[in-house]
Amino acid sequence: MTFDTLGLSADLLRTVAEEGYEHPTPVQAAAIPDVLAGRDMLAAAQTGTGKTAAFVLPILDRLRPHANTSFSPARHPVRALILVPTRELAMQVFESVETYGRTVPLRATVVFGGVPIEPQIQALRAGVEILVATPGRLLDHVGQRTVNLGQTEILVLDEGDRMLDMGFLPDIRRIIELLPAKRQNLLFSATFSEDIRRLSSTILRDPVTVEVAPRNTAAEDVRQIVYPVDRDRKEALLAHLIRKQDLRQVLVFTRTKLAASRLASILDRQGLDAVAIHSDRSQQDRMRALEGFKKGEIRVLVATDVAARGLDIEDLPHVVNFELPWQAQDYIHRIGRTGRAGATGDAISLVCIDETDLLRGVQRLLKVAIPWAVEDGFIPDKNAEPRPLGRGRGTEGATGHHPHRKPVHAGDGRRRR
Ligand code: AMP
């Protein structure tokens, strides 16, 4: 399956190729043609499935005929309104609009609460065709008459279930009343709950339903397991598990560059052929390490999330979370490197007491409890006190980084043409 058959413009096909996307994800393959055709849609897709591109790309092509370079704000009314539950998601989606739409002369902006409204007003006054917004702040703008939604042609509700959970239903209804009756509606939600079905039946007209197995979380194909362990025993436990289970081609994740280098050298000293790859290593070094890993000469590759993002490695038998990621979503990206295409894989997480909140976040996102195993000789100390996790030097992508950000540290590893 390639992108060319979905009906996108040559311009956007070039952009996705530049982004390093070789194949559409299942939700993209299923959604893009119908969104391009103007259909309403109810799509079940979690974060990490490529859902953002699944609606942003076809919206860009649908709105392209409106692109113009006029200075008059009146020539740039809001045509697509993308409602999202949180400020983080708002920023991510907006960034995707900018990334995917970089060659399309449509204007976009983002508004969310908790920040000064004035700059948002300026941006809205200048005119924008694509508006990403959280419901509350959007209604503030409506109240101040800084935005007019009367020419909206496409409405997207992203993470619909979360918006309902957060109590946005009345706001959403008020916003919808401001939109023209004739419009295209897209509702994306991680789950199809009763509430979502009810919402969809009141908003969507004859929708196409898209439901795809969540990429990466394909839980049945990935055996996930958590080993509780003391923080200073993790290296020893990892070496022990690799030997005992005779693991080969193990991709190990750490949160920081420093931890990656340190761990690789400890394992390597123990005769476990390990190499760290991260942004401080040259592209050439990283390519060499990767080749060695693929050929089986390197048994353990230790990577940070940011460095791994630029690497063409999947279908691995074993992924290890030496440290849980800051962002629960990164857990999904990490374990998505294993268990693809029907093959089984395992995802081992070594979790110390300091990481219990991170683990909770992962389980909440996955909506599963990951089974635990305690290894003899590595039983954690019951009296251990948690310590705050430092986000100090050497941290790669620790704060506010998210899946859409270009891997600025990771060289051009992801641009495979
Ligand atoms: P999302 O589910 O929209 O949050 O996207 C998750 C991540 O997948 C983002 O980092 C995207 O850049 C990336 N992505 C989206 N579509 C593709 C694709 N077709 N191939 C590879 N990566 C993709």
C-alpha cells in the first residue's frame, strides 16, 4: 500500500515522502479517500495511529481551492475548525497542520486557554482558514467577536471521547450552533463508547465508519511485562534477563543520552555487545551501529526516544524499557517496534519505585494493566522511598516534546527517499 492511490495531490505526496512516510497507516488508508470525497466520518483511532495526518492531509487538499494570497482578512475566513480537548493536543495538531501544509498557501492558527488571548486575537483578525482550538477558549473568542465561524465547511472533533470525559459537550453544542448546517463532520475518538455513538448520531450525516486495530498497541501480538526492580539494580537485571532468556536483537530505551551511553558501556563490558545511539553520535556512527544491529553483530542497541525515531527498525523480537518514557505515548511508539505483522514480540519494562506514576500513565493510555513478574534475586526493597526523577542535563526531548516534532537531534535519519 502506498500513498499514491489515496487521491492526494502530488504536492502533498511529496510532503509525506519528505517526512519519511513510506506507507499510509491503516487509519490513513481507510480515511483519506472518504474525507477527500467529502463524506462525514466516525473514526476510531488512538494517538500513535497516524490519525492526525489522516484528517489533516485530505483537509488541506479539500481547502486548497480557497488558497489565496490576499491581504484582506475577509478573504481568509475559517473553513476548517478542528476541536481538541487539550492544549497539548492543540499544539500537536497545529504543528501537523503546519508541517503537512507547508506548501499549501492556507493560513492556520491555534487557540487554547491558559495563555494570553491578545496574540490569538491578532492572529484571528488577520484571517485563517484552518483553526485548531480547545472549546472553552474558542467560545471566549466567539464572545469577544474575534472569530466568525459562519463559513466553516469542515468540523473535526479530535479525541472525542476525551472531550466528553472532560465535560466539553455543552461547549461543543454551542459551537456547532454557530456553524453552517451544511458542512463535513469528522469525529475521531479512541473508543466508540455509547456516548460517542450518541454524539455521532446527532452530529454526523450518513458517516463512513473507520475502525482500525490500534497500531502498536496490537496487544495480542506484543507480550508486555513489567519487572519491578530497585533503581540501582536495573543494569544487573537487564544483563541477567538477556543471558537467561538468550535475547538477541534487543532494542533498549532510556530517557536520556547519558543513561543510554552509560548503560551501553556497562553491558558491553559484560560481554553483551551493546552500542548506544543518540543525537551526539554522528549520523555515520549511528548508521554503522544500526547495520551491525540488523546483522546480529550487535546484540543490544540502546537508544533514546528521539534517536530511535529516525531509525528504520521494526519487527524486532524484543524491546526493553530500561526507563519508562516521560510521555506515555512514547511507550506505544517504543513497543510498536515489536510484534508487527503477526509476529510476536515482547516488551519488557524495568520499573523502579520512582516510575510508578509513569507506569500508571502508560496503563491509563493503553487501558490495560500490564502483568508483573519478579525475578529471583532482584526482588525490590519494600522500604525503598521514591525519589523525584530528574530532568536534568543530557535529557533528550524531555520537556514538551511530542510525536510531531521533527527529530531535530536525530539528523536526517528519517528522511528516506
Ligand atoms: P498521530 O497518531 O497522529 O499522533 O501520529 C503518530 C506519529 O506517527 C507522528 O509522529 C507522525 O509523524 C507519525 N506518522 C503519521 N503517519 C505516518 C506514516 N504514514 N508513516 C510513518 N509515520 C507516520
